[in-house]
Amino acid sequence: MNDQDYTATIYVEATPEKAYNAIKDFRAWWSEEIEGPTDELNEVFFYHYKNIHLCKIKLIEMDENSKLVYQVLENEFNFIEDKTEWVDTKLIFEITQGDGKTKIKFTHQGLVPEYECYEVCNDAWTGYITNSLYKLITYGKGEPNPKDKDGFNAELAEKWKLN
């Protein structure tokens, strides 16, 4: 893996199994605006936020309680020149346990600083992983974007003038 890929790491006081199951539930930590299964191998789900971001993602690898890998099949951003920057990138979640805590390392393989969307995507992933996913695993409730409401995506859109 390229060390320029976006990564975020969190430590939680939960079992690897609990973390693994929480990660697979994208609606509970990323967005309620997801159609299709996020937890079934070789299945595709569709994420969208207004006309700002649309993508299709496929779960391509599952190692129970230790690793999940998703591949971005299609992607479109309305705020950058190359609207397909995420296509063929991977969302990798690695789960390990040690010192009484579970470590979750998230890597968006292929999301690199050269990408036009990198800064806004960096902000977004940092919020979703270190805040929403962390809260879902730790407290049982994440902070995903609510269905048909603005939520965190609206804050990002405003911050980055993406409307």
C-alpha cells in the first residue's frame, strides 16, 4: 500500500466482533442514504448525497472480525473536474486487538493528496471514522447523515462551498 493513501485509526473498548459488525452497517455511521446491502460479500450498495456525491461500492473481501475491503465501482463528484476520482479505489478496514483495546485502521487505498477531492474527502473520512464510527462502536449510536436531511454532509458542503 502506498503510504500516501488516506488512513485513520481509532482504538475502542469493544471486541473485534462488535467493531466488525458495526463497520459493515454503513447506514449507522456513514449515511442513511444508502441503498442495497453493505454487509454481503460481492454485493453492491449505492450511496448518494444530493447531486454532490454518488457512488457504487462492492464488498470484495471479508475476513471475519479482522478485515473488510470494499471497492468503489462507480463514483461521481459534482465539485471537481475529474468526477470519477474514487473509481477503483478501496476502502479497507483492518481490525486487531491488543492491550485490552481493539484497533481499527481505515485506509482509503488510492485516495491520495494529488486528488482534487483529497482535502474535502480527508475531512469527511476523518469525521465519519474518528467520530461517527467510533461512537457507534463505543456507545451504540453513530452520527450518520440522516435520510432526507442535511447532517454532516451539509456542513462539509458549506465549508467547502460545494453546493
